[in-house]
Amino acid sequence: IRVGSARFLDAEGIAMPAAASALTEQIHARGHSLVLVAVDAAVIGVIELAARLRPEVPAVIARLRAQGVRRIAIVSGDHAAPTRRLAAALGADAVYAEVLPEQKAEIVRRCKARGEQVCFVGDGVNDAIAMQQADLSVSLSGATTLAVDVADIVLMDPDLSRLNTLFALSRQLDANLKRGLGLCFTGMGIVVAGSLLLRLDILVALSIHAVLGTIAIGNAMLPLLTSRGARPVERETVTDQAPKPDHRE
């Protein structure tokens, strides 16, 4: 028994009957995807799959753009029609459909060659190579073991809105690091310049260094103080009334 795409069955040497080909075209015309079922060397059925959009995704995309993400692309091994339909619903900037795992990685390499910083979000085995090529790879709790193993960051809450939290935290930590380095370099600059030009006493120089060093340490502790004082995030209950995927044999 073999279950998979038409490309998979073709690689297995299983011919596609005319009835299955006609049904495949009808399913793709509806913007859905499918898998074929073969027993021994004969195709006996087609399973139609209708993707459902996560309820939080439109808001996540809007916030990512507000946070400065300039280009959002969908990279999928699925058929072009359902992938384009999904991209249109999300307002994605680019669509790559019917791509193999190696081709996903090549897309990431091309983006990086243009000077872009790439964050790849994936949860499947087919995403692992591309995730390794990206500047930052993110996976979700419940994803395949390989995707979780290669990911730089794993969101333990499968809610994709945590991506927005991740981007916000990264910017806060980056600003904190730059501020801390600025304080350290300022202290060293004052001590060196004062010693050479003003001939500061060694005790005065040590005092300046100690004060600015203490301020830098306090700055480094700010994220910890902020996290302790933050309110817990209230999770909104979302009732998903979307229709269930349509299955046909």
C-alpha cells in the first residue's frame, strides 16, 4: 500500500488511471490538494484535502509587517493551486509551490545571496534542510522530531502569535545589549582620555569605572526585572467554526 502525491507514485512506477487524472484536475481547480492511494500497482482512491487557515495567522502577518518584516513568502511542496489560494488569503509577497526539500534550501540560499536575513518557520521533515540554511529557524511544539532538532527556537505554545513576541523580545534584547556596550565603552573612554589629558588620579579613574560598570550591570538586569513585573498573557478563546476538510474517495 502506497499513499502519496502523483510525483511519488510516478517515482514508484505506478501509472495514473484516466479517472484519477480527471479527478485530480477537478480537485486542483477547487484550490484543494490531494493524495493518491495505491494497492499493489494500481491506484484505487483519491483523498481530497482542504487546508484551513489558523485563526490567528492574519493578525500575526499584520504584526510582522508592522515589526519591520519586509517580505513574507510561502514555500510548499503542495500543488500550485492550493498554495496560491493560501498565499492570497494571507497576502504573501511570494509563492513557491511543488518544491522539493533541496529546492526549499536553494530558495533560502538565493534570498541570503541578495543580502536578506531569512527566518524560516517550519514543522515538517521536508523543511529541515531549509531551516538549517536560514539565519534563524523556528519550529513549533508538536512538530516532527527532525524539525524540532534543527530549529534555533522552538515555540512551546503552538500559537503562531508567539512569533510576534519573539520579534519584540529580540529587538528589546538587541537594544539592551547596545546600551550596555555603550556604557562600558563610555567608561573606558573617559578613564583613558582623563588619564592622558587631565591626569586623573587613579582613585578617581577607578571610581568612574566602578560607577559606569555598575550602571551597565543594572542595565543588563533590566530584562529580568521587566519579566518579573510583567502581567501574564491572557489567552483569548477562539471558536473555530470553519468547515472540516472534505474527504472523497
